[in-house]
Amino acid sequence: MNTIIKKRRAALDRSDERVHHDESLSGVFHSFVDRIKTGDLGMLPVVLGLILISTVFSILNPVYLAPNNLVNLLFDCATIGFISLGIVCVLMLGEIDLSVGSMSGLSSAIIGVLWVNLGWPIAGAIAVALVMGAVVGMIYAQLYNRLGMPSFVATLAGLLALLGMQLYILGPSGSINLPYISPLVRFGQVMVMPDWFAYLVAVLPGVAMAIQGLRTRNRREKVDLSSEPMGALFIRAILLTVVFEFAVFYLNLGRGVPWIFGLFVVFTVLLNYALKRTKWGRSMFAVGGNREAARRSGINVRAIYISAFMLCSTLATLGGILAASRLASASQQAGTGDVNLNAIAAAVIGGTSLFGGRGNAYSALLGIIVIQSISNGLTLLNLPSSLRYMITGGVLAIAVIVDSLARRSRVNHGRA
């Protein structure tokens, strides 16, 4: 009996040591290293990749890191970024939507015809396009829920159908120019935040991190759990604020921070909050991780699929509208080419798992910056589109390999 008591006391002492170790700065570092070793990479690969890409292109062409070039890069990120946000939703369930490019092209055609050709108010034309996107998403969800049609097949058929509708709506001319002086076009091409407002917004992420960290710390301390050291929390918040403030300062040396990119960031934050902090978001993770287990736990699996596909198509529609504003036109080429590739690649490169159950909205934000950084850098080097496609495909393949290896590591360590 005495031996058993001594062993239990020794175990408690070791537990206390681990708690105190976790609450130190070195403990935070060791916990981070442990997560990496067990396959919980988070956004580390994409951040390292972005640093590598920026370094290489800046060496090959110093113009790459010029303020105005980075401003143009952010303008380009926003349009496909919205589409990529929708892709994150369906990938979370282990599904795919191959028609997002065609959906975005159709939405731009609807805007052009209703607003320019028929004289509708711009708000009415946008509303019709968004409703169309929601209806298309509903159709995909019903094909999956009712008939068991794989999303790959359903959305591939939708890609062709939506492309045909786009060509039919545009008619023989094939292109409609949008008014350059309209607020929509100005929003997509030239409108930037005032300097003071951009600096103010750059403070918010650090403040939000500190507030959320303090709340989490207080909740854990109330139940005698280890928590992040106060010093480490504030160091992270201060570093994040310094990075964002410097980014705003550097962009303001050029044209400034685009409003269209700010809108994209707002949608990213809202979607990430919905995924991480709401019942719907927890249900998304549960269904993506194990559909049958989610159904047995009482989750309305069909409703989750409906919401994901509708949200994906609606965001693709919004991306198409903003793309039309960026180009000041609606044409037969809108939504074609590499739009599908870039939207899907951005979500995967950013860290959303193709196997479902893992990911967040910020993966679309970081992923599209990586994709556009590659495209922008290759354009500055006057390299052909063929090389751009090959390099982007290689980056996508590497991202999938990293995801597969990380998933295998999580399984081996019991953290899948």
C-alpha cells in the first residue's frame, strides 16, 4: 500500500512539474515543437513558403517588393480570394466544387446584362446574381443528399452548364464594358483606405488576440488547467501589431491599402469565427471528420451539406462580381482559365485538408497571397504562362504532399 501511495505522489509531482513547465516561456516553445513533431503544422508551411517566394522574386527583380506592386497584388488577391473562401467550406466536408470559376463568370455576365444593357439598378443586379449563386449551391446539395451523386460529378456537370449559360446571356458580342466612373468599378480598381483608418485597423488583430488570450487564460485558471504565460501572450500580440503596422506603413508609401482587400479580410474573419465559435462551425468539423458519427450524434448532416454548397456558390458569385469590377467588363473569358485552379489551390496551399475535418478561413487568405505572389513574380520576370502553370501545379502538389504526411503523423500520434 505504501508503495502505491508513493507512486501516486510521484506521478502528481511530475504532473505539477509539467504544468509549471507549460506555463513558462520555454514550455510554450516546447509545446509548439511537440505540435510540429506530431503533424499539427497549422499555417507554418504556407508562411515559410511565402517568405521563400518573396525572397527569391525580390532577388531576381527588386520591383517585386515595391509598395505599388504589392498594392496591385492585394487588389488581385481579393477577387479569387472570395471564391477560395467558398472552396474552404466544401473542402471542410471532404467534398469539392469544380464549377466556382463558371459561377463567377456567370455572375459577371448577369451584372453586365442587367445593369448595363437593361438599365437595372446595380443593387438589383447584384441581388439577382447572389440569388442565382445560392440556387446553384442548393441544386448541388440536393443532388448529393437525395441522389448520392458525387460532388465531383455534379459540379463538373454544373461547370459546363453554367459556362453555357454565361455564353448565352452575353450573346454574340461576348463582352460588356462596365462604366469606369461607377462606384463598383472604382471600388475594384482604385479605392484605397485613408492612411489613418488603415493604421487603426492594423491595431485590431493584436488587441483581439490579447483579449481572447486573456479570456482563455482566465477560464483555464478557474479549473486549475495550465495556461499560456502572460508574457508570451503579450509578446505575440505586440509582434503581430508591429508586423501589421509596418505592412500598412509600407503600403501607404504607394497607393495604400485597397478597400476591396479589406472587404475580403472582413469576410475571412467572419467565416473563421463562424467555423470556430458557432454550433454550425463545430458541426462542419464533425461532419468532415466522420459523417456517420456526426449523424448519430444528432447533427443534421443534410442541412450542413446544403449550407456549405450554398455558401460556396454564393461566395463564388461575389468573387465574380468583384472580378468584373476589377476588369471593368463582363466577358466570355471571365471565370475561365486558371480561376478554378487558383481558387482550389489557394485553399489547399493555405492548409485546408483535402480529407475533410481540418482547416480554417485564414487558409484561403494566406493561400491566395501565395498564389498571386507566384503569378505576380513570374509576370515581372516576363516568363510565359506555361511556366506559371507548371510552377503553380508544383506548389499545389507539394502542399498536398505536406498535408498527407502531416495527416499520417497525426494518425501515428493519435491526434487525427
